[in-house]
Amino acid sequence: MLIDIFSWILILIGCIFSIISAIGILRLPDVYTRMHAAGLGDTLALGAFGFGMMLQAGWTIVSVKLLLILLFMFFASPTTTHALAKAAMAGKIKPMVTQDRRNSRKEEV
């Protein structure tokens, strides 16, 4: 019973991270921040989903397969995000940068 509750909490946390990631992709201003939201949110959501499903499956071959999928995705998702960011930089897409007020005050003095 306790394992079921904990697994459903993890699955709900995965749903929350997926929704936050989707909102970040829609609302953030430029390519780089959108990639950050997608890469980080999807990796966290996948981890929570995977561990929640592993708790539901128990110690079976399904858990081993889920663990292998998680390991692959934990390496593939950040690597893909990095490759996309590098391609965007090579394509001369500039990040949106706002000037920091604290630094501009020091320069004025």
C-alpha cells in the first residue's frame, strides 16, 4: 500500500514537471531558454515517471528495462539539448540578454 502511494506521488510529480516544461516551451522568449525548459523538465519528468513505474512493477525484468531506458534518456536528453544549442549558436541565433541593473550602476559611478 505504501509503495503504491509513493509510486503515484512520483508519477504525479512527473506530470507536474511535464506541464511546467510545456508551459516553459510556450512562454519563454528565445530558443535557448526554451531548450533549457524542455531539456531539464523532460529529464526530471522522465525520472519521476520511470521510478514511479519501477515501484509499480516491483523487482521484475520490466524494472530492469525501465532502468535501462532511464539511463539512456538521462544521457541522451542533455546531449541533444547541448547539440541543439550548439547548432543554434552556429546558425548565428543570438540569445536574448537583458542588461543587469547592478552592473550598469557600477559602470555609471
